[in-house]
Amino acid sequence: MINIKTKIETRDKKRKPLPDWMQKPTFVVGLVIVIMFVFIALFPGALTNQDPLEINVAEALQKPNSHHLFGTDEYGRDIYTRILYGARIDLAMGVFGVLIPLVIGGILGLIAGYYGGLFDTIVMRIIDVLMAFPFTILVIVIMSILGAGIRNVFIALWLVGWMSYTRLVRGEVMKAKNTEYIQAAKVEGFTDKRILLRHLLPNVISSAVVFAASDVVLCMLTGASMSFLGLGVQLPAPEWGAILNEGRSYISYAWWITLFPGLFLAFNGVGFSLLGDSLTDLLRRKGR
Amino acid sequence: MNRLNYIIKRILQIIPVLFVVSILIFFLLRFIGGDPARLILGDKATKSAIKALQIKLGLDQPLITQYWIFLKGIFKLDLGDSLSLQVAVSYLLKQRMPVTIKLTLFSALLAIIFSLPLGYLAGKYKDHVWDHTIRTLTLVFISMPSFWVGLLLMILFGVKLGWFPAGGWDETNLFTQLRSLLLPAITESLALTALLMRDMRNSVADISQMDYVYFAKSKGIKQSAVRKHHIFRNALISYVTLVSINIAYMLGGSVIIETVFALPGIGKLMIDSIFNRDYQVVQSLVLLFAGLVMLVNLITDILYSFLDPRVSY
Amino acid sequence: MEERKKILEVKDLQVYFPLKHEVVKAVDGVSFTIYEGDSFGLVGESGCGKSQTLFSVLKLLKSPGKIVGGQILYKGEDLAPLSEKEMEKVRGKEIAQIFQEPMTALNPVLTIKKQIFEAFVHTKMTNEEKEKQAIELLRLVGIPNPEKRLKEYPHQFSGGMRQRAMIAIALGENPNLLLADEPTTALDVTIQEQILALIEDLKEKLGMSMILVTHDLGVIAEMCNRVAVMYAGKIMETTDTITLFSKPRHPYTKALMSSLPNGSKNKLETIKGTPPNLAKEIIGCPFAPRCKYAIDKCRKECPQMVEIEKNHFTRCHRIDVISKFEGLIPVEEDKNE
């Protein structure tokens, strides 16, 4: 037991604390991945000089080689280049698929939670009915009504996505509504609008933002799934899910068409998940 | 007795929701979807041919009448005929549903088998290497697209190694069925395994620090008894709830998995019907999914009330 | 005077909590002895280490607490190095513990019956015998209608009843030593009296010794025959209760007593300042920053425990000052010494 004591005491003296966010390797790794993702989405041309849409049948279905890092597809298009140019589509699906629901759903949740009453009841009833479906099914059903195409993917994601944020924000608002902090603001005569914007919003938004980080992954994967099923982004656009769908026909011998797009999806998904996960921890610690 | 009343109340609550859903899907499909007759016959069809098909399929009647027929049919379990496949929808559903149910249950089983012990260990050795490994794996599993994993598994174990069929459903006997389902079930269970592991880990980590665990230890009971009656028993509450909620979610994932592995379940049926503009099937499937999910939610609530004696009605 | 039997002897106990960035020295060199039949009180402010001292006896420290030094001699055998399996033989049967908050100390999903039955782990009994014994125990602690109550869950009990139930469970196998961590702090004032009386009664009936941890001097006065006053992980003063209240000999003890309402018109005294951070190295006497009588020596050198009269120990450099302290009750004249 004396050993434990001296071990603990010497370790204690060696430590010098780093700033909170730098200490978490998950946060740093996640951030790096996301930044890389954004860079590729914005400047795919910086990393390749080939054309993602250029057809060259002579070079069709080549294994990965020095000229085509990830091989080629049935039309001779360079997979590596297609993946790079596809990044912006998938990133957009993830980020913008979340952004609108976050804002709209958040506002609805604020109002419903704060004012309650008929508005709240109606909103919650709608959510109850729609939440009877799994997320994917709902999106598919909406796509079946609207038809295929990337525009409809976004509409479907928005129509379904807002509900989680409304529920989340509404719950937080209802909890915060009764705190002394808000009661004090009311007593001081602040207008409702001011209370909502200046006092409630900053406090309830953190959990919504954290949820958004992992929701980005969900939206991105759902959008890719839609394209994979043929309902979403249509070829020849180089969206990663669509490329995967292409690869199905050649699955037994052109495995590279299947491997790489999915790898990128997974990798970037992990990046956002790490970010979201470490944000949860960081915010939890700050709140203490 | 209270519990029985509660269950009945909940079942009754499902009905209006299903009713609203049926209205929504029926009219939305008809309004925004486009004419099925034209879609079946193609662009080159003549007007009269389209009209004839419309009459044959009963599409010329006013929408309200069509809806009424649909509604009546639900109670008689006659959901009309599939526009594209020319068979009764109810037959289709009856034939396809078992596949999806078996897939979902198999996936859930796999997820539970792996997440229970691994999650417990991660929680017990919180913040140690094992815990960090499991938490990282969890993140990775959740972030991977299921169709990609499914395809990879199919390539590796189905095509290259030939251990399992590369898709398709062999109904011959239970063994062949399980063999057809293994790769799909593994694919589908990954995300759930990750979520369950994380939940078990958090529960175990939190509960281990609770006063009642220490009080139990202070009585001198064995560590295994503490584990079983105190830690696990309380961790089960949120764990079981999570399993139930996610079974509903997995029903949604079945659409993708069944497409990848060419399994004849209701998920694949949904996709095929959407492409074929087969509204009869789509609307019935939507109702079916809604009903299944609400049933699962009900079972969740009932299970919860058994697990946690503090719940009142 | 006959030699009293020692039940528990704690020697130089050290309990550390290694956290991510620092090590909290919760208990830093605590020694005391419990004799058969004692009601020994450990009193002090929050964070002084009294609860951690108690938890270490049965090795039930919450993570990441560890015993890093010292001995805990129960009937001569050192408990500190024992494994969990070996501790299982001691817990419940020889030494039992009750907790501060009865709602969190009882498993919410198990019936009271199951939780009492668990206490019988060391004795071979049939289910009928266990049930009979359980009912008897509930009756012993004053729970009405015990047959019905057995089948209920903790949340169906009131706060006072839960505490009684916890006591019943702890006493299931008639232990020799009871460790009580602030058993009445979480209860209504009216219930507090009842529970204290119950504990006193049971102690007599079952012939137990007890360590009672509390921050309330009133509880000490009522229940304990011997006391130790703790501050910053160390014992500042220890003696029998009457002596403590009549002749306190440590500035901290004196300050504690001065802050009690005593019916006079004088303003209540508070102790200025806050307890020291136990994660940082403490040089000198831990109470020096807040002590009215502190001199240079106090800030440089931590005083050792000194026996200033028979069975009365204290740790302070200012012997000249503290010998003049007046207590809350008049001094008993010892005619025969």
C-alpha cells in the first residue's frame, strides 16, 4: 500500500493541465476528419486532375493502379475522382439535411414548450402520429409520393427531421420554464420574445446542437441509402450511395467500386460521430 | 387490474392514429403520386387503353368511394389486389411478413448476445483501455452505412469464401433459413449492438456507484449476487426499453438489408411497390408498418411496467 | 478499572482519492479505538473525512477511493489488506453499515422481503425460517403490519419507515459493530428523534458497539459516550463526550460549540473562512488559517496528537491558551482519581 501512495503522489506532481478541448483525443480526431471532409467537398480539383463524368470505355473496370487509385467503373470513369467530387453531395445532405430541421424544429419547440396550449397539443399530436414510423420508412414513403431526385431527398429529410428537434427543445424549455432564472426575468418585466431569445435559447440550444452533430451522420447515411435504392440522387452524379448501387452489378469481380465509396461514408460518419460524442462530454463538463 | 385497463386503453389509442395514417397515405399517394394506370401501361399507351385499365382497377370512381372500399377492406382483411403483381395484397403480406419478422428478431438476438457481456465489462472497467476500445467501436458501428457493410460481408463470406449464400432466401427448413439470414442479421445488428453496448456500459457504470449496491455489499453477499440482483436487474430497465425502441427502427432498416441480400420480405416489397407505382401495396404496407411499430411500443411499455415497480398508471 | 475489550482499532488510516488531475487526501492519518459497548461519535464539517473513515472499515469506499496506508484491526485482525472475498465473511455478520439516505440505499426494484433475505447470507435457514425472522426484525424496528410490508417495495414506504427497514436489514445477523453514516440527516426533525431512540434501544438489546458519523453535535451529545472531532482528514480532538462538552481543548472544537445556539442573547459565532483543499499539500496545522490563536509555529509545523489528560487527546501547539477553554456544561469534579 505504501507503493500506491508514492505512485499517486509522484504522478500528481508531473501533471500540467491542457485546455479542456485539446485534451480529448476524440474531439481532435473528429474535428480533423470533418475539416478534411469539408476541404475535399469544396476543392476536389485540388486532389485530382481527372474528370468525374468522363467516360472512357477502354479503361473500364480496372483494378486500383497507379493511374486510377481506386480503379475504374463500368464506363471507365476514375472512382477516386468520382468519390472526391461526390463529397459535396453527401456533405450537403448531412449538413443541410440537419440545418433546416434544427432551425424550424427548434423554433417550433421553443414556442410549443413556452406557450403550451392548443399549439403545443396540435404539434405533439402530429409528432405522435408521424413518429409511429421508423425514420427510414417515413423518408421512403415521402420519396414514393414525391418521386426520385436529390431535391426530394432534402424535402423528405426536412419533413421528417424537424420532429426530433421540436421534442428536444420543447422538453428543455419546459424544464427551464420553471427555473428561478426565468421566473426572475418574467418578474423583471421582460417581454416574452426577449425571454425566449435572450434567456431560454442559449440554455436549451446546447442539447439540440449536440444531437445535430450525430444527426448529420443519420441524414447523410439516409440520403446515401435513398440513392443506393435508386430513389435519391440519380446517376451519373457521383454520390457515394449511388456509386455503391452501381457496384452491385459487378460485385463479384469489381470489389473496388463497393469498397471505397462506403469507406468514405463510414470514415466521415465516424468523424461527425466523434465530434458529437465529445461535444456531449464537453458540454456536460461545462455545465457542472 | 390497473394494468389490464391500461393495456386496453393503449390499444384503443392506436386505432385513431392508424385511421389518420390511412387517410394521409391514401390521399397523398393519389394526389401527388400520379395515375397508376398510365404508369403501368407506359407513355405510349392510348387514352382508351388507359381508361379501360382505370375502370378495371376501379380507379375511375370518386376518391372518397375508393377510400371507403379500402377502409372496409381492412376489416375484412381484403386489401385489394396488387396492381403490378396481380395477386391479393393480403396474400403478399402474409407471405412476406415472416421473413422480415425472422430477420428482425435474429438481428435483435445477435445484438443482445454481444452487447450484454461487452457492455457490462466496459461499464465495470470504466475509463480503462477496454472501455475506450468499446466506446470507439460503438461509434464506428453506428456511423457505417448498413448497405455497405452488408455488401462487404456478402463479397467476403458469400462470394469469395462461399460460406454463406450471397443473398436470396432458402425456405427449405429452419437451418437453411438461418443460413440465409445470418449475414443480413449481422449487418442489421451492428448498429443496435453498438447502441446497446453503450447503454449497458453507462448503466453499469452509474449503478455501480449507487448507495444500494454498497448497502447490498455491506451485507456480505457474494459479488455474483450483487451483479445479478442489483446491477443487472436495474440496468435491464433502460436496456430492454432501448431494445424495443430499436426493433421498431430495425423494421425500417429491413428495407435496405432485404434489398441488398434479395430477401423476400416486406421491406423489399415496399421498395419494389414504390418503383412499380403499386399504390394498393404501398398504402397497405404503410399501415402495416405503422401498426407493427405501435404494437412494439405497446409491448415496450408493458415490459417496462413489469421491470420497474415504481411505474404507476 | 477493568480492561475493556477492544472491538476495532484504527491505526494511522490514510484514504486517498486519485482523480484525473489531482489526489484528494480525504483521510490523512486517523487513529482511534472502539471498545465493546461504545457509541463512538465521529463529528466534523462536510468534507472532513469522517464518512470516508467509516466507509473504509468495511472497504466500501466509492470509486476511486483507496486505502493507501494504516491498519484497521477488527478483534486483532487487520481488515485493510483483505480481499473482497475475505471481506464478505466480515460484512453483515461481524460489522454492518447503515446509510444516510434510505431512498437511495434500498434497491428500488426488489421487495423488502428479498432485501432482508439477502442479509441472512451467512446463516443457513429455510425459507420459512427466513420469513419468520424477517417479520420479527421488522417488528423489532417498529414497522407496523410487517407481514404485509414484507411484500412491498421501498418506494411504498415513508422516509422514516425506510430508515427503519434499512436498520432491520443491517441487523439481520446480529453484528457486533454497527457503522452509522449520518442516519438521521435526511429525515424530518420529528422522525429523527424516533430513529435515534430506536438505534439506542437496539444497541442495548443486541449488545452492539457503534460508530456514529454526524455533523450534528446535538446527536453526539445524545447518543455517544466517546467522540472524535475531525477536520481536514485528521482527528483534532478525542475524548469522552462529557469531557468534550465540559472541557473542549481544541480551538476548532471550541469554535464548533460557540456556534451552537445556547439560549443566551449573544450573537452566534461563525468560523471565518473555509476548510482547506485536500488535494493540495497542507503545511502546518490544517486549522491554522481559521484559528484565532494561531502563531507562526502553527503555520509551519503540524501538531502531533498529545494526551493532555487521561483519555483526552488533542493536537494543538497552543497548550497555554486551550487549557483555559470553557465548555458548554459545567466541569464534573472528579473526587476519586
